[in-house]
Amino acid sequence: MADLVHVTVDGQTLSVPVFTTVAAAIAMRGIGGTRRSVSGEPRAALCGMGVCHECRVKVDGRAHVLGCQTLCRDGLSIETMR
């Protein structure tokens, strides 16, 4: 079994395999989007390589972090902007 790290997504603890991206952890959690568009529609990771910026989240208090480019580590706090 792979080693796990424990992260918090919107206040709920989640255990994910090491080397999991924040965007993948959010998808594993079943959250339908990471933020809302100006018209209120949910937005989520689209390209998976840091080009579209649709996966932006707050990580450890830092806003607008690209979830698809950030690896989870023990104790990481992730907040979606939805």
C-alpha cells in the first residue's frame, strides 16, 4: 500500500497517496468545483498542466495557488473558493 499524507480540504481531513496533486485530492473528495465564475458557475481543473488557471485554490492561507501544480504534503490546508 502506498504511503499516505493527510490534508484538510474545506475543513475536512482527507488521506491521499504521496505525490497526489491538490487538484486530484479535491477530485477524490468529490468536490464539483474549486471556485465560482463571475456568473456563479462552478469551475474546476481543466487542463491539468497549469495553463488554464481553473484549479486555483487557497493553500495554507495563500490564495490563487494552482492545484494541479501543487503536491499534497502532511498537514496541508486547502480551501476551495466556491
